Amino acid sequence: MDFVMLFIILMLLLFALVGWVVYWAISSSARKNRRYEQFAAQHGYDFDQAQGNLYYREYSKNKTTDQQYLSLFENPYVKKYAAFTHYPFGRGGDIKVAYVLSGVYQGAAFRAFTYSFEGSFADRTGPGGIFSIVLLASPEREAADLPVNVFYEKGMLCDYLSENLDVDTIHDRLDDLIALNKGEE
């Protein structure tokens, strides 16, 4: 009888602990997800959550093992925000765009978001990944002499890093793109 009561009490404690961990994880991810919206409001930028709430599930830049066999439909958020062909765009499956920030910074239009995809055996893209994308409008730019993680396409200068979008680095990355656009290194 004592063993059964002890077992029941331990099971209740275990369930309470698991419940607390789940609550903490969800509230922590919600707090981190709100940072994007607060950043946009603070600087007067537009914010679109798109396919948001990626942080708690797709948190790691090392999440590259998933493979997709078929791409079943075209994602409207990808078509709206990320219709490019240069890597990391235009490949893989289960493509997602989340936390889109857009506006004008130092007189130049920009867009920043988190982009993720899973590799595809059909497209032979290799493993997928999660990328922090920062785009700067640059209609008169030539595509020559760009750093490895920067490309020019469709009137946009694009900087990508293998990580989630970090609001603390957006302005620094935009400053780098503006300097690059002006021909400064």
C-alpha cells in the first residue's frame, strides 16, 4: 500500500514537472516571438508574422537533416516575400517564411525575415536549413564583386546567414548592405 501511494505521488510530481516545462517553453517562445513585433513598432516598420511561431520548433541553424521527397504546392508567403532563385531560395520542400519586417531604413527600402526549407531528394538540393534574410532595394546595382553570403537579384541586394532572424543585428546588416551598395567595403 505504501509503495502504491509513493508511486502515485511520484507520478503526479512527474506530470506536474512536465506540465511546467511545457508551459515554460511555450511562454518563452511567445515572448521571443513578440520581439519581432515590438522591434517593428519601435522603428515604424511593417510586420507580418507570415508563417510565424517557428522559434520553438525550428530553433536551430543545425536543423538540416530533414529531407522532403515532393513539393506539393506553392507557398503564397514564399511567392510574396521570397521569390528568388539564388541559394538558399528556390529549392527544397516545406519552405516557410516567418516574421517579415519591412520598411525604410536610411532612405532605402528593406525587408528582413526568417526563411527555412527542407532538402529535397527530387531536386537534389542536399540538406535544408534556416536562414536569416535581409534584403535592400538596390535598382542600379551590378552583381559583380559581392561577398559570399550576398547576392543581387530582382533589384534587391540580399544578405543571408544560417540562423534565425535576430532583431539586434538587422540595422548592422542593413548598414553593411548600404555601404556595399555605395561601393564602400
